[in-house]
Amino acid sequence: MKNKIELLDVVALTEDLPKYKLERGQVGTVLEFLAPDVYEVEFTDNDGRTYAEVAVKEDQLLVLHYEPALA
């Protein structure tokens, strides 16, 4: 079952985006829906400073979960 990406979801990249100096596994937050299956994702450092804000396709993202899924 595919999870729908929502605003403010925490996501990880599933592939490198060398144009933006982002690597697979980097974590960001969904800020906006730009088009069907395209999201604006903000990447910040440990101090909360934004180092990239990029349009990313849904198939390049993995939604991260911090709690177990409900049955």
C-alpha cells in the first residue's frame, strides 16, 4: 500500500541529486505541493539552517515514520 505524502512529512531522498549537492538518504521536510507528484522539500542542518530547498518528484522520496504503523 502506497503512503500519500502530506505537508510537513519528514522524508529521505531515495537517489542522489548532484545538481543540488544532495545525496541519497538526506532528510528533509515537505513544505508545499508544486504539481501532481512533485513537492517542495526543505533540507536543514542540525542547527535548523536551510541549505537546500528543492522540487522533488514523489518517486525520489521515502516518507519516514517515527511510530509503529497501526494495524
